[in-house]
Amino acid sequence: MSTVHPAFPVRLAGVPLLALAPGSAVLDLARAWFPVAAWEQVPVSAAHARLRPRAAAGRSRGAVPEEPSAVPGRLRLVGGTLLEGPHPLTAAVARAGGLPPQAVDVYVVQGDGPSDPVVMGWLAAAARRTGGAVVLPEGGVMVPDPGSALTMTLWSPRPIDAEAGLAALRPVLSGSRLAVVPTAGSEAWACAAVYEYDGSVRVALARSTELPLVLAAADPAAFGVFGYRVAWSPPRVDGVEADAGLPLHAIARARVAPSMARAVRALAMVVGGTVVDEGGFVIAADDLAERSRAGR
């Protein structure tokens, strides 16, 4: 029989959990995949609870008023699946529950979620986006690598030709061999920036009839059907792509990631649009700018 560390809240033990970075906008994350997600009960933080009027009984002579505490919310994702939380945990308490040793906001996954592959996929994507983790129904802990989601697509109302694309990309993909490459499927054009040690970055434009769900709530003027996809291929060792577990892969990925963000920003300056990552979440302009500065 499994035992629970005494530092870990009993109410959170033995149930599926989603652990997100503190302050993560869980409703925005939910609506990226489930547009009708909504709070059935809005959470109240401890700070806001202290602002509420104290009960009269707490003001009677001799009575010690109770310290107001946070009230978890209930967020319905889809159908019978709900998230209950957040339950803020310190790094020490999180580690006691088998989670990575970092402060997190924990949500209990209730209802049909653990048996729904789409919900489980969203839990993994949300954890990866925020640097969190998922406690699986069977008790294991999944910690997705936040750096593994490099692919980004700029959804724009404006197409440009390959020549204009190369002109925008060349200054921000310096240090690589940049050239037009053969297209695939419905792509209008594609180019690749090949690095000596860090693999290659492929940029391709294609018109799509299927857009990410997250754009359903966006201003129609802020995006379009033309997708500029920016993706990375790892360096090859003896003709085979370097495995994700190898240091070579991690080092190359870290070095090329800022250049990819700069490439997306450069294209956005020319054609406008909204950036969506491979997890289906919008990347805000300030987030993209921060990614582009990393490594400098």
C-alpha cells in the first residue's frame, strides 16, 4: 500500500492532478482546447479572502476571528470533466508529493478527464507550456520538457512570396546557410536555414482550411488562413537525428530556439498575424520577444 508523505495534503493524494506554474491563466489554457470551458465557481485567493468582511461572531468579545483562507474554484473543461483548484504548494510540499521541487498551483482532475484522451493530451500540453507536471491516474508523474515544443506557426491574413520571405528571414538567421527548398503538400514555398552543428530550421507557407481552436476566440482581424510554420530538425550524427536524450540534442535546441523566435517575429513584422505554438496555445508578443532575447 502506498504511503503519503506527511507534508503533502491528504486531499491531493492518490488522485489525478495538474500542476502549473504559480499564477498560470488556467482558463486561457483551457479555452485554447475547449472553447466553452468556464468557471462554475471562481477561485478566491487568500489575499482576496482577507479583504472580505469578517463574520460578526469573530468580533464578539473573547472570540478570535479565523484567518481567511483561499477558496478553490471549479472549472468545467468539457462534458463531465472539471478542475478543482488552485491549491498552492511550496517547492518542499510539491517534492513531498512526488512532483518536481518547485512552487506550483495544483488542480484536481475530476469526472471523466482521466479516461478522455483529449483531456489527458491537454493536461500534458498545459503542463509543458507552463513548466508544470501531471500526476497520472495510475499514480505516475509526467513532467513534460518545456523546451521540447519549438514549432510555431504564424497565422496571417497576408501571404508573401519566397523572395520576400527570405529577405525577412536572412538577417535573423545569420550563421546558417539559408535557401529555398522543395515544398511538401499544400505548401506555397519553403526555405531552410542549415547550421553547422545545430541542425536546421525550416520555414514554410501554406494556406489552411483548418485553424487552431484557440483562434476561435481571437479578433478575426488579428489572424488569417496563411500559416507560416517554423520548425526545427535536430543535428544528424552518422546520418541519424540526434536523440532527444543526448546532450548534443539539448545544446543544439537551446542555441537554435532564440533564432526561431526571431524568425517568427521578423515574419510577423511583415505580414502581421497571431502566433500559435505546437501545443495549440497563443504566444503573446512579449513572450515571443523574451524568447528571441534568450541566449544573447
